[in-house]
Amino acid sequence: MKHPPRWAQKLLEVFGHPDTLEEVQGDLLELYDYWVETVGVRKANWRYTLNALKLLRPLAKRKPISDYSSPFSLSPNMIRNYVKIAWRNLVLHKAFTAINIIGLAVGLATCLLIVLFVTHELSYDRYNAKADRIFRMTTHGLVSGKEINTAYSGVPAGPTLVHDYSGVEAATRFEQEGTYIVKHDHDSFKEEHVVFADSNFFDVFSIPLLKGNLRTALTEPNTIVLTETMAKKYFGEQDPMGQTLTLGTRGLVRVTGVCQDVPSNTHFHYDMFVSMRSIELRNTWLSSGVYTYIVLRPGYSIDYLTAKVPELVKKHVGTEIQGLFGISLAEFYRRGDGFGFVFQPITDIHLHSDLESEIEANSDVKYIYIFSIIAAFILLVACINFMNLSTAGSAGRAKEVGIRKVLGSIQQQLIWQFLSESILVTFMALVVAIALVALVLPGFNQISGKDFDFSALLTGWMLPSIVLASLLIGLLAGSYPAFFLAAFKPVSVLKGQIRAGFRSGWLRNTLVTTQFVVSIGMIIGTLVVYRQLHFIQNKKVGFDKDQVLILHDSYTLGPKGKAFRDELAKLSQVVNATQAGYLPAGASNSANDGFQTENGPDQSTIYREKTYYVDENYLPTLGIGLAQGRNFSKAFPSDSAAILINESAAKRFGWKNSIGKRLWSVGNGSPESHRLYTIVGVVKDFHFESMHQRIAPLVMFYGADNYQMALRIRTTDMPGLLKTLEQKWKAQTDTPFAYSFLNERFNRMYQSEQRVGQLFGIFAGLTVIISCLGLFGLAMFTAQQRTKEIGVRKVLGASVTSVVALLSKDFLKLVVVAIVIASPLAWYAMSRWLQDFAYKIDIEWWVFVLAAFIAIGIALITVSFQSIKAALMNPVTSLRSE
């Protein structure tokens, strides 16, 4: 190796040790060559090189690194220096800093919203002090091939468990009976959240009483406890204690307590608690029961109580089965039937229970998993953006790293420097994310059906967790760029050998592909969800849900209800009217009854089926067609002993021609309750339950249920009709006039799916936006890196189109690979989601093609902006750029 004599002696003077010459001269020569290449021979000066290498003096004296400072020690001055340099670098590259901050901010904001949603869902019923010891007792069985899964249990169940098993500390029950018109003075209000509860209700559930005695408030009949909101609604600033309200037809009830409002994160939401002693209950195990909750003593296992269920059934339920079916419990089991109880932890009800007669529509734990995965994916995409942009910009910072190392910086210090930039960007993004959450939270509440408060993010454990999570995200997102940049060798950097490796990094390609796998999967999921919802809303449901107006609370008309129905039917805008307590959509009455075929009441096979009570106008008003026979009619007095069944019931009974066949109604099981009915018509199957279930057998009795009234209308003057109806209503009753439309009630049955579809679409859009931000930044970097190449190609005759194609094709290849990977994954995930519907769409091939075109189109638009800008640049400017 050539040794320039002019600087050799000077080098020895700088380092002071002859044996250091061989160790440093190689790096020194490479550094000098770099100066010559970049600034020219005339400007190159060994003095600058030697001054730079003075910082290596400690290494030349062979002192260990630990004698100076640990590379991982972070003094305040060092931290201040790291942050200052990081800020300068971020300001220097404003465009890429903005892209990183916006991408991370959107990802963090989305995660914060999902965290609010998930933590709220997981918190249900955990406000109870005894939450880990409270269980709901539910009934399960199999009768004549039909499953029974109900949230109810028999009326005697709770007291019996307390009496028979010492491990059961307490049991409480409540019964909800629907809507009540509550009056005070001259004011009347419709209240839907009224419940009849045992006297120890407030001892089991941690809902504090603000006024009244916890243990005696509900001990006497006709007493009521109001929530704080209800007390203010009816009595204002007056003391409600001892005052009275009129509770529908049940008469006066006396206020004996005021409790706090029921928390939002519970599976029941009642406003009025009436003493259970105010109503009469059938003290049987097999009749329609009540909601029963038990409290176990500390240390008592629910598994032990579950093991005692067969003994409980044999002791208390066996005699009732004998009376109802005419066979012993052992014979009941031998023929394949079953009966028993299950104890649900109260904290599992909201997310893990979907039984018949649930108090409210519960959520599903699968949506917790779905949204949690979406949050992780969106955050992953945002972090990938940061890593991509940081590594893609490494070429521009390679020289910086090389010079820093030559000047004495060690790898660990460089790692801290780049990590400080990553953490700074993350915390800047966090500030923007919190502002975004405050901005969009009202809209998110509306879509999700929740009532989240922004202060929840800034109180308790949430704020420290958010800051800690942001720190970890900054470290993780910046870890690879930091280690990647800090590992550059000064010799390779200063020779310019690093630049060639940036055009096709396998890691960057993998990260971009991962981004678009997530984005395309979300697009496919959104398309499937919306198609399923469209299918539900437009599928022939067996009845005409349009132009049907429902008048609520018509039961308050009492004996005048039928005459009022006939009066409304005479209006020119009303096609037909029916007293419709039972409706195929939304809240309505429901009932089940046992039936036997006409072979005789002593037959042991009993079919437990849904039953409706309808008048002769029910079918034409709702547009339900007949498959066989006729409708009920006033012209046939014998129709009091006639019934209609649906096609599913005919199949269940095994009849091809059901007209004239007869069924015994079992009633309560006693011989005198049996009654024989003749089938006069078979109605076409219609969806009287959600499409999550198959159409079940249905039996219709002839009799008006006046719970509500349905009108088929035909008018272009809806406000005028409503005004007329309200006037006629107020002439009959002082109950508030309330109405709804059948199609709206039908759509509300799928409100949960609609919310999921909306959220899915929003999250898919955000994922695509974040991916496009990263792709935009990468395209910008690529265009800058290949500026000279583009200029040379244009000088040699390349067209703008060919240059755009050149810069775009590499990214489009990655999108195509992402489509291939995402399609089967999305198909599997959405197939699992559709399994919850008994009636569902097929996932067709064009969904994947459409998602592919959307992804390719978005990617092409994103990349082409920078590609066209680079292709239109003057080649003279391009060739001068480097």
C-alpha cells in the first residue's frame, strides 16, 4: 500500500504510538479517497482528515471503552443531544416526517377507539362486588327432538338451591312483564324498563341505594325503587320517598327507595324495580319461569353444584314431567329427551350467551377478537410504514453514518440516536391521535351504539398504558431501521457501495406485501359483510314489511280495542288493520305451547312449538300467503277451535295435506287443560325470527292479541295520516301516541351486523389509507433515488409512459402477490363469520376480483403521482441532481 510521506509523520504525532499506524492508515486512506471523489483533488486536504481522526485518539492509546462511558448510559445531556439532533433531522425531511406522523396517528387513533370498545365490552357486570361468585341459572333440555335453551328457570329454583345446598349463599329472581304506562298527577309516560324483583336484589347486585333501606325497600307488595334519573323525571326536586305512582293496570305503587342509575356495562338496564310480591307467580319448575341468580359462598365451587343438577331434577322436576308427559323421568330419558340446568358466570353473559328469552340482545365475543385483530393489523401497517420509509431513506443517511463512525461514534450510540427519532415521531403521532379521537368520538359512539367519554382515555390506568404502549411502539417500529443504519461499515459507505443495495430490499418488499395483504383482506371482508346485509334486507321473508304502520300500546284501549281497529280500517289511507300482539320483527309477544297429534292426549310425544294469537285480518295485513286451506273467518263460528300452522310445522308433524288434521294443545299438563284443535289452513313459511335461525314450526290460534295494532297503509301524505291517527288515539286514551314502521323494526333486528359492517368499512378504509401513505412515501424515495437514471433514459428517448411503467411495476408486483395471499385467508375468515346465519350468501369469485381491482387501482394512483412527477422532470435537472 502506498504511504504518502507528507502525512505519515503527522499521523504519528497525532496518535503518539508507532504501532497504531497499520491500524488506522487503511481507514484514513479510504476517507481521503472519499474526499477526493466528492470535493475534488484540489479541495481535498489531509488536514481535515487528520483533524477528524483526532477523536480516535483514545482508541489509539488502547484504552478500554468502559474507561470512558457506557454506550447505553443515557445522561440528561446525551438525551438532550439525541432529541435535538432527531428534531433537526425530522424538520429537514418534512414530507416523510409528515407521512410517518399521519400514518402512525391514524393507526394509534383507531387502536385507541377499539381499546375503548373492547375494554368496555370486557367490563360487563364486573362492577358487582360479588361478580366472581354470581351465576345465572338457565334451563336446557331436549323434548321430542327440539332443543330448549332458555335464560329462564323455574320459579322455585332459587329458593330451593338456598335451602338444599349450604354452598349457595343467596338467590334472587326478577321478572319483566313488558311495557307499562306510568302516571303521576296528570303526566303519563311509557316505561319499557320495569322489572319485578326479589327483596334481596340490591344485596346481590352492587347498585347502591341513595335513599331507603337496602334490605327492606322491596319487602312489601306494591312498593317500588326508582333510579335517580326516574326519580327526577317524576318528582323533580321533591323527595320521592313515600309518594305514589300508577303502574298501568296494576294500580298504585309506593316509592320506598332511590338507587343509582344502573351502569351501562351490565346485561340488564332497568329504571324501575317493583316488589316481586306485587305479582302472582306459578310455583312450578316447567312453566314459564323467572330470571334466577345465585351467589356462592367463598371457596364453594360451581362445579360441585353443577354435578348436583341430575339429583335436583330427579327430586323436584321428575313429578312435573310425570304429570305433563304421562311417563316417568327414567322413561323420559330413555326415549332420548333431557332436562337440566346450567350456571352461567354473570361476567360471561354479555359476550358468551345467546339463549331464548335473553333480557337484552347480547354481544358476541367473536367481535372482540375481530376488532382486536383489526387494531393489531392497523397498528402493524402503521409500524411497517415507519420501517419502510426509514430503511428506504437509509441511502440518504448512509454517508452520515459513515462520517459519524469515522469521527468516533460507536454502533450503540447510533442506535440510540435513531431510536430517539423513532420515539419522537411516535409521541408526536400520539398527540395527533388523541386529538383525532376527541374529534371523531361522537361519530364513533353513534356507530357503535355506545356512550364513551373522552376523559376515559386520560384517567386511571389508561393514560399511563397509552404512553407506555407508544414508547414500545416507537422502540419496535424504529428498532430495525436503527440497527440496520447503525450496522453500516464506514469503508463501504464512503466507497459508495451501500447505494446499490437499496433498490430491491427483500425486507421492504415483504413489509409492503404484508400491508396490502391486510388491506385487501379488509376490503374483501367489507364487501362480504355488506352483501350479507343487503341479502337480509332484500330476501323474500314471506311477508310484506313495507307500508305497515305499528301502533304501540293498544292494550291500554281495553275492550274498545276491536272497535278502534274497525274504525281505523275505514280510513281511505288504510288498506287493512289487525290487532297484532305478535309481529315477525322487533319487540312483540311470544309464547310456546305443547302439542300432541290427534292420536290422543295420553300420547307421550309432545311437540313444543311457537304459538301466535291472530285475528282474521292478520294475514292480509302483513301480506302472508296461504299454501293450503283458508284463513280464519267470522263466517265460521267453529274457528274458535281452529288453528293455522306454517309449512315447517306441517313437515315436523309429517303431513303432506294438513287440512282437517287435528292437534291436542297440552296446556299446563293437566287433563282438563287439553283441548282439540282442527287445522283449517297452512300458511307459507315466513321469517318470524332472525335469519340467524331456520324458520321454526309455528301454530296460530284464532284470537285477537291487543298488545299492539298493525295497519297496512297506502298514502303519499304520511304526516296527514299520522295526525289523523293521533287525534283518534287521543280521543280514546290518555296514553302517549307512539308508532313505528315494520320495515324499520325488521332492520333493527340486524343492527349489530349493520354496526359491524360500518365499522369494518371504516377500518378497511383507514387501513388502505395508511398503506397508501407508506406506498406514497416509498414511491417518492424511489423516484428521488433513480433521478439520474430517469434523466439518462429520457435523454436516450424514453417516453413518459415507459418511465411511469418502470417506476410502478415493482410496486404492482407486490400488490399482486398480496392479492394471492389475502384471498384464501379472507375467504376462510368470512366463511366462519357467515356460519352464524342460517340464511346466507355464497362468497362468489367476483368479490375477490373486485377487491383486487380496488387494491391495484389505489396502488397505481398512489404510485403514479410520484412516477409521473419524476417522468415529467427536465432531464437536465435530473442529471444535475447528483
